[in-house]
Amino acid sequence: MEYKRGTDAGVINQGLFYMSWLMSHKDAFRGLVRDRLGVTAASQVLWSGPRLICIAGDFTRYDVHAVREHRRSIDLVRYRLFGSDLLGLETVASVSTGGQVARRARRQAVARAAADVQGASMVELASTVDEALLGLGDGVNRVERRTYRAYQRLRNFACLCPPQRSKLLVYLKVDPQDVDLVPGFTRDVSGLGHHGTGDLEVQLRTPKDVERAQDLFRASYAAA
């Protein structure tokens, strides 16, 4: 806390200087707190969100603008005297970086949790596809490649790529011209570079998509 009588343009800069000094001399401050207030109080000092409170008779609009542009947590508090025994305090400006950091951390935590759930659902969906392809008939071999998983009879008839964030891609040995292509579900990739073999790309996002793709799986299995 930095206090100045009247209006003083240096109150913010001086307060920031002391704040910086304090953050660079944590051990000295802990020692002072320990000597004055005890070991327990010294262990409870929080350094994660330091705040500067500047108290003065008044502030200029330049002071308010400077605080809002600064990356520190700063409060500008104006005091008023009423008679000889009353003091009023009014917050002129308040900037909190700690709240922004906390909100950002919460958003990131929610995003990570959502990604974990979505990733788990894609792994489960891949397991469903694996079961469907292996169950097409006798003689199906599953071969792990570096960039995809191949399902073979005498040759590859399906290639399953690693799960993406929200979908699985399966490439089948089916002529795309023999299929009524559905945007977002089936795509002609003949002539396009991709992992695995097959000219028909099938995009799977839910177990219902796997059910929709069963006829295509069987057609590719029969062709092999």
C-alpha cells in the first residue's frame, strides 16, 4: 500500500518500485513476518497474486489509463476527509490480473476435461469399428502399421487411421462410383494422398455411423 497526500503523479511508480523490491526479497519479508507474527503466519504468505493499492487525495485520467494498461493488479483509492474524525475511501480504478489468470486456468481445465472425454469416446468408437471389421468373416487378419491399422484377407480391404479429435477415418477397397456419396460421411479420395489403401473414405463420428457403414464394410470384404 502506497499513500500520498493530495494528488501525486509519482504514487503509482513509487508503489510499483516497492512492490518489485518486495517480490525480489521474499526471504527478508518472511523473516520479518516470522519475527513479528510467528512461524504460522510466515508460512501463509501468498506470493501468487501480489496487489498494489495506491491511496491519494485524487488521481488524474492519465493515472487511470496507465493502471488499465499495466499488467499488475493495482487499485487506485481516493480518500476524502469529512470533518476531523471521518475518512471516506472510494475506488477510482481496479485492475486484477489474478482473476483473469484464474478464469483462463478454469477455461483451460474445462477444455482439457472435454478433450479427455472426447478422446476416450473416439478410442471406444475405434474399438467398435475393430470389432465390426474382424467380425465380417473368417480369415480376417489385423496388421498394425506405423500410420494406420490394416484389415486383410488376401489383401487389405480396410485401413483404420488413428482417432482424430472428433472422428475416425476408414479407407475401403470400394469403387466410389458405385456408392451414393454422402457429404460428411463418405468421400471419393481416388488420386488423393492419404494413409492406408482404398479409394473410398468413410468418416465415423458415432456408433450409428458404424452401423451405417456396415454394408460398405461387407462390400469391401467381399471384394478382397
